[in-house]
Amino acid sequence: MPWRPTAATRTTADARGEVVVLLIGMRINRFWAVHQWLPVMLAMIRMLTELRKAPERGLLSHVLLTASPRTYYVVQYWDSKEKLYSYATAPDAFHHRVWAKINRKERAGEVRGHVGIWHEAYVVPEGSYEAVYGDMPAFGLAAAHGQVPLEARGRYAKDRFAHRTEARG
């Protein structure tokens, strides 16, 4: 059943402490090279499925996005940078096999530039993030950490930035 607000609501994310965000994606450089970029897209879907089935690995939530017909990416929210690193290097994880294959192809000169891949990771200290959601179900940071009424963290962005977990008492 889709989420429907009963009245106009404004909420914020209930994140506490540092927040770990990974942006990861791909860019199709040559549309005709489907045999090159489709496996990359399918590998990302498989990794997300693997992580969804093993919440102890630390992925809290993710959002699939597109920036253009060529560029697709995932915003991921992680429990900690240690869990992100652990998954990235775990020999039993699908990511490890995919990355090893990419490295082998690159060393063999088999990478032809048909698809680009990228990631950016951020560890954001408390007091360096804030969020507002108007008439929205839990999304993004709120889907990862929970959602609270806006008043719980402050009506203004400066108040939400100033919020500290220790101040909760």
C-alpha cells in the first residue's frame, strides 16, 4: 500500500553521529556496446540484492537514480566506513569477484572505454548534514536512519546542523 500522509507533514532524518554515504555508478559511453555495459548494470543490481539479503554487512538503504540516458548511479547509506570497507574487500562478496575481473581485463588491455564506472565515498561528521522532507515517506537519509518530525531537530537548517546526539539527554 503506498504511503499517504494524513495531513501536511514536514520531517527530518533521525541520523545520529557520523553518516557514511557512497555514490556509485556507471556511464554508458557507447550505447551499441550493450555486451559491455549491461553486465556492469546487472552486477550492481546483484550486489544490491546480496546486500539486502545480508543486512549485517552494513548497507542501511539505497536509492537508484539516473542523471541522463547514459548515466546511472546509486546513493548508498552505510552503517559505518568499516562495514563499507569490509564489504568492498570481502573475498566472499560478489563485489570482490567483479572487481577482480575488471582489474584482470584492464591489465590485459581488454577495457575499451565502452562503459565508465565511478564511486565517491563520504564520511560526514555529525553537525555537517541536515535534511527536510515535505509530505514524503522515508527517503534517502531518512530511509537509512529513520524519520522524525521536523520540530525534533529544529525548524531551521541552522538548528538541524547544530543538533548533537549528546544533547538528547
